[in-house]
Amino acid sequence: MISLVVAVAFFMENLDATIIVTALPRMADSFHIDAARMSMGVTAYLMAAAAWITASGWLADRLGGRNLFCGAVAVFTLASMLCGVATSFPVFIIARVIQGSAAAMMSPVGRLVVLRTAEKKDLMRALSALIWPGLAAPVLGPPLGGFITGLASWRWIFYVNLPIGLVGMALILAFIPNERRAPTPFDLRGFLLTACALTCLTYGLDLLGLRQGASLGVGFGLSTAALLLGWFALHHMRTKPHPLLNIEALRIRSFFVSSVTGGVISRAAISATPFLLPLMFQLGFGLSPLESGGLLLIYMAANLLTKLVTNQIMRRFGIRSVLIASCLMAGVSIAACALIVPGSNQLLNALILIAAGAGRSLQLTAITMANFADIGPAQRQPASVFSSLTQQIGMGAGVAVGALLLTSSQALRGAGMPELLDFRSAFVVAGALSTLAVFSFVTLARDVGDEISGYGKIRNA
């Protein structure tokens, strides 16, 4: 029941990260801005979540897991209503930042509750319950957003969170334990360094994606500042006795690869796909939000159906082999999205979307399993927080990179609006980016995660 309650909260959190994608053109018209500029509505949410995730562990120890979890859902629900009633783009972005900040208190705290109640032999099954929302919500979001936008208004994609949030709060109060621990002094310097670095990264990538005059210089400047602040933050975490974000888990090779190098690259490329697909369908092919959402249902169905067999696949072939194979599969299928032509070759279109969805499902599940494959009980709290942080960075960077690839191709052609060629170029580059992660995954030990997947027993039989 605890896993189910946490999964419901995760679903709501992940759904709002991408549900606005198919509504972006309509929202852009409502706010009188360019559709590519609306990518900030996605990245602001994700990076606000990343900025506040670092404080979630400390707050959970001080306030208690149940109190923090329930309060975060309450603020998230209120922010959803503010998004729905926003009448200007700045007000909408502020509401999305509040939403993302509340979401930051949901992922690591909920995952930590599950990790604390699961033995290592049951870890894959326990984590699988939390992977469903991460797979389903980002893919269900675009078609659901298109359906709601087509039948009613884009504002209703935020209003649907109100009943879900109320039910979620009732379940949290009923089933989640309110564990507290004596917190260490709050690491204000570490929090500010991390939050400022992520804020600069968010806005910098967004400005680079716009590619408009002075915004390029400011974008490069903010991105450089983000790297410098990030370096100072890491140095602070290494030297302070009780840092807000403990990075000791990075010494474990499997955690480092799945959370920082290969994991971030994979999440970024994969997250660019649900952002680019609905825009291509609407701006490149002139489809309605409802028609665009209908095509994305194929992608979503492949995600969910593949999840039914991912545990069995990893048990049969091992986590490392699945990581490498799914990385190549995801890269090729993302690049193949450039071949999609709605209205003709329906079988080919469906096969491409199915392959992309299946590759996404396998890749993200294997990355999550590798995250905690070698993490001991004492390291699970800081590992959970750090993993949530890099997950948000990867997803946010993916949307920003998708917008950057799109506008870069547009700028090279000297065009005023993105066309089909720009989307195809973006998919090819995103696919190539995804395959780069394989160079990290091949460095993992061959037996990584065998204990939690059960592959070791099969191999030794």
C-alpha cells in the first residue's frame, strides 16, 4: 500500500512535467509568444524541482516523511490551480516554479520510504512499482494534454490535478509513516550554490534554444556560470563534514554511471523525444492536438506493455546487457522518428513509435535498477536524493536540448518558423546523443545488479 500511495504521487508529479507538451502551441497563442519559447514552461518546472531536491532529505528528517510528503502534495495541487488561472506567461512560469519546488519534496521522500521498507532481495520488485509512473506519466501526458486541449481548454490539464491531489493527501495521512531523525545543521551555502547553478543552467539553456540576438551571449554566460557554481558546489560537498547533499555514493561505479554520465545522457535524449514528437505532428504536419495525442498513444502503449516484461528480461540477460542493448535501441529508434510521415506508411510509423517506446521503457528501467544495485542501507537516503536530482537535470536538459536542436536547424536555414526538416534534423542528432551513453555502460562490471535481478542464479545454474 505504501508503494501504491507513493506511485500515485509520482504519477501526478511526472504527468505535469510533460502534459503541457501537446498544448504548447495553443498556450503560446494564449500568451502571445513563440511556441519554442513555451519550452521554458517545461524546463522551469523540472529545474525548480532539481534545485529544491537537495533540501528534501534535511526537511524530511526535521519535519517527518509523512508531514513533508503531504505538505508537498498540497502545495503542488494549489500551484496546479494557479497554472490553470494564469493570464500571462510570467505568472504561468512562477506557478510552474512553485509546482516544481513542491514536486522536489515528493520524489526523494517517497522513494526513501519505499527503500527503507524493502530488503535487498525485494528491491527490484519494490522499485518497479515506482518506475511505472516515471514511464507512464511522461508518455501519457502528451496525448492526454492533446485530448483535453482539443475538447476543452489547455487550462483543464492543470485542473485535473485537484481531485488527484486531494485523494493523494488522504492516502498519505492514512498509510505513510512519519519517521523523523535528528537533522544536522542546515547547509545554507551548499543549498544556495546548487540552486543557483541549476537556475543558471535552466535559463541559460532556454536562452540558447531561442537563438535570438543578445540572448545567445546571455545564454552562454549563464551556462558557464552554472558550470562554475556547480564546481564550487561539488568542492563544498567534498570538504564540509555534513553537506546538504552527500555525494559518497558517487564512489560506487554503478551509481556514478547510471546517475551522472550514461544516465544523464540517456535521460536527456529520451526526454527530448516526447517534446519534439507532438510539436512535429502539429507544426510540421498541421495535425490538431487531439490527432497528435492519438499518434502518441502508440508510443505510450509500447512503453507500458514493455514494462510488463522488463524484470523478466533483466533476470534473463542481466542489467548490464540490457543497459547496453536498450541504449543502442533507444538511439536508433529516436533517430528513426525522422522518418515518420503521418498520413502514409502507417505500418512503418507504428513500428518506429513502438521501437522508440520499448527502448525508452527498457532503458529507464535498467538505469533505475543500476542506480541502487550496489547501494547499502546506510547510503540509500543520500543516494535517493542525488538520483532524483540528476534525473530532473537529465529530463530538464532533454527538453532544453530538444528546443536548441530545433531552433539551431531553423537558424541555419534562416527560416522564421520550424519546418519538417528542422524536426528531422533534431531527431537524428538526439538519437546520436543517446547512443553516446553506451560508452559509459560498457565500463560497468558484468555482474552489476545480479543480486537484485536474479541473473546470477540463472548464470550459475
